Amino acid sequence: MRVNKKRPQINEAYIVGAAYRYLERYATSEQNLKHVLRRKIDRLCQKYDLEPIAETSEWIDQTVAKMVDLELLNDQAYALSKAKSYINRGNSRRMTEKKLQAKGLNTADIQYALAEIDKSFAQSDADEEKIELYAAVKYARRRRFGAFAKKVSDNEQHQKHINSMCRAGFAYDFAKQVLGMTAEELEDILYKYGAGRSL
């Protein structure tokens, strides 16, 4: 027998509880949490045919501010964590920036994250170009392009791989360079710029 759930009372306490429950499961940004909470309230209003509450936006803003005060939200730390993850998975710098923007992060936090990544590579004398090369090699390995492929690619397949890397945000010269390297050269790059680093 199906039991009808009690209609929730939408108020500030309900929104705070929803925020806590979400943050127990996911890391996120301030803007994204606001989006999640607004979407949740909108769905509830539609489901139970409730009138929109004028104070909802204010309650959400106050809730997010409270989560920041409690250090449950930290956009700088979140931006750095996501940027490391994206680059380690082979995302280009440009694609990493776009993905961070999509997470609701502002320009200052994104630039902070990228600057911190630059610092982490400094011990191996890597500049921004070398970091991009490292990411390109990681991308090629994940997609099994170039020397990472199980079989030698023909010219048509080779060009498709270059195009794929360009769509992923890498410059044409980077894509061509990486796909022309031997397996030993590629592994050397991963070791030199990836060893001893949390990326």
C-alpha cells in the first residue's frame, strides 16, 4: 500500500536542511548550491501545487552564506580540486577554465586555481606550455591516441585524433607534437611533470 508523503513546509529551516544534506554528498560552489536549492524548491512547488514564496531567494542566499561561514563551502578550494582533477584527466587549460565556469566559479577563483597548479609544476621547471603538454599527453593516453594506440593509425585516423584533441581545447601544434612522439617520450613527460605531485 502506497503511503502519501507529507507535504513539506518550505521555509528557511527546510532550505538549510536541504543544503546540509547536499553537502554531505557533494562538493560544490556557492553559485551551484544556490542553483541546486532553487531547482529543488521549484520542483516542490510544482509537485504540490504550491505558490512561490517571496522570501525563497533571500533564504537561499542566507543559507549559502551560512555554509561559507561554517567552512562547508570554499570556492577557492573547490576550484583548485576540480582544476587538478580536470588536468589530470587530460583536459586542456582552456577546457578546464570552461568547466570551472560551468560550475559557477568566478574568474578570480579560477585564476587562483590555475596559478596554484602552475606553482606545483615549478619544481620541475615547467611553465604554462609544459603543463599544457602534460595535459595533452594525459588526454592522448586516456583516448589511446598516438603511441598509446593498440595499433598503428593510418593517415585518416591520425587526422581524426588531431581534430579530437583540437576540439578538446589543445592547439593544433600541441596535438601534432604529442601524436608524433614515441611511447618512451610520452612516458618521460608524464614522469617528469607528474611524479611526486597530487595532480
